[in-house]
Amino acid sequence: MKAIRNIRLISGRKIMSGFAVVFDEKIEAVVPEEDLLHGQIEAWIDGYGAYISAGFIDLHIHGCNGCDVMDEEESALSAIRKSVVSTGVTSFLPTTMTMAFEKIESALIRIRRAMNLQEGAEILGCHLEGPFINHRYKGAQDEKYMRPPNFDQIKAYTDVIKIVTFAPELDEKHTFIQCCTEHNIIASIGHSNATYEEAMEAIEAGVSHVTHVFNGMAPFHHRNPGVVGAAMDSDVTCELIADNIHSHKAAQRIVFRAKGLEKMVLITDAMRACLLKNGIFDLGGQQVIVKDDTARLADGTLAGSILTVNKAVKNFAATTGIPLEDAIEMVTLNPAKILGLENRKGSIEVGKDADMILFDEDLNIQRTFVKGREVYNAENIQ
């Protein structure tokens, strides 16, 4: 077994000093340092006063470091999972784009294979974003491949798909929602022109999540609240891209006050330019220009982000004024609960996977562990 000491432990929305974490593949003990029996520890790790928390879980990421989930090369997913660990991500949902359906199926097959591999961050399954979305709020998705929701088209991949983003107004009888619920797939409203009433009916039918709230949906209006109003007037969980570009800081504070800490999760929606410099990139077959921390199509439409989870946490804590330990929960325990994985991920507790990160005051990641394996160490990066 190994032990990390000299740390500031973030757990249960508290920051505690004087404790050590004992782990192998799982967390074996969280005890006061003076209670450790030195003979039982094979390797000591000095945290040098850094923060330690459970690893981050990103429910919505298209790519980074030059690679995209839709890339046909098998190496793309491998490169993504090896790159995101430098941002504190220990598990994630590779997220697809609206493209020809055979390309989506190929991506799902690659994700299925990658779920069984141990390298870098753990792949927990897939977030299927499109093609069952509304062209009115397509964002950077390709309109020509959009289609009405049809569960039969994804039925063969229920073991892979964990979240599906769709437009509920295209699912008039809610049969798609019902099938998702029956197969333990999270039905999420996104890229939708649903009215408030349509969104609330979908929520009653089983929708439990909203994809990047504010983005890919009609703006809130006091006589037509739309999806945003339904999100804030119901019990659904909401994704938020906290890059201060996709939504105004005031809007972030408003939705946070409406939803509360436990119903929000920070995501990146990152594309292949994440972790790279400015330039011209591809997203779902469309050209994206990355400049001044933004990713846009030629017409100015936002096209995902170049955000990282550690920056999202830092941004959101600053925007809302909430404590660091609360913001951390929005990328650890909250996404674990959404996926039904809170019994093994999302916090540093005995019996859970030893997915842990060490970081400094500025949220710079120093070390990352996935199931007890060190997969990133900033000191070893040249």
C-alpha cells in the first residue's frame, strides 16, 4: 500500500489538514498522520502541503491536444485520455458530434473497446450529443445529419451510451425518453427549441438532465421561459460551461442560485484545440477558428470550448464566491451521482477507487492518480 501525507484534504465539502490517505487500487484508509503504522506502507508520498481531492469527472468533452472523439484513428481516444489527466480529469465521457450515423456508430464501437483499457483517465462510456437535435439551435453541429429521435438506432449501444442529448419537442409521444429510462440512459435536453411546457412535459416523462444550460436553446424570456426556465423550475441537473464566454457571469450566478450546488455540474465541452495554441481546427467536419480563448465557426458561432476542468473550477469559484471545496464537488461527487457511480467515485472515502489529484492554490495539477496508478506528475514534464 501507498500513503500520501502532508496534504490539505478536500472531502465532504471540508478542507482538513493532518490526515493521510492510504491506498492501493482503492482507498484503504483516511487517518490522522500520527496513526499511520509505518511498517504497513510500501511507498510514502509527500504532498508538500498541496490540496488533494477526488479526481475530476468530465461528462462532456469532444477532444483535446489535437485529437477528437470522432477521429477514426484508434490512437485518438488514447491520446485524449492521456492528455486530460494533466487537467485533473481521472474519468470522462467522450462526447460525439452530429455526423453521418455510420461515423457515430464507429465512434461508439471505439469507445466500447477503450472502456476496457487501463491508460490515462478512465472512459466511463459515451455522451451521445446528437443527431437527435433541432436545427434551430444546432450550434456547431452539422444540420444535414440531424434526425428525429429513434431509439432503435442506438439500441445496440446501450452498454456504452450513458447520456444522450436530444430535442424533446421532436419526441412527441415521449417514446424515446421512455426507452432511455428503461435502459438506464440519462435523457438530457440540449440543442432544443422546446417551449417551457414541452420541456416540463419531457421532464415529467423522464428527462433528468440539461446539456450546457443557456447554450443550444432559446434564451430565457419572461413570457416564454423555454428550456432555461424549465431547468430552473424543476429538479433536473444542469451542465454549465464555466469559461465566462458561453454565458455571462451574472447568468452563472442566477442559475446557481436557482439550482443549488447539488444540481449543477461543470463541464468543458472541449474540442481538439484544448491544450493547444491558437489556430484553425476541425470539429465534426466543420472548420473552427481558435483565437482569444474562444473556438468559433467562420460565422462566429461558438464551437465547443478550449476550457479545462481545473480552470472551470477556478472560474466558477471566483464568479460565484463559493468556497473551493464546494466548487470541487461540482466536478467530483455531482457527476458521479448523475452517472450512478457515487459508491465508487467522486470523493476520497474508504472503498472507493483511488482516483485522486494533487493541486496548488491556483488549481495547477501536480499529480494525478487513477485507481491508484500515477498517470501524471508535473515534475516529470519537460
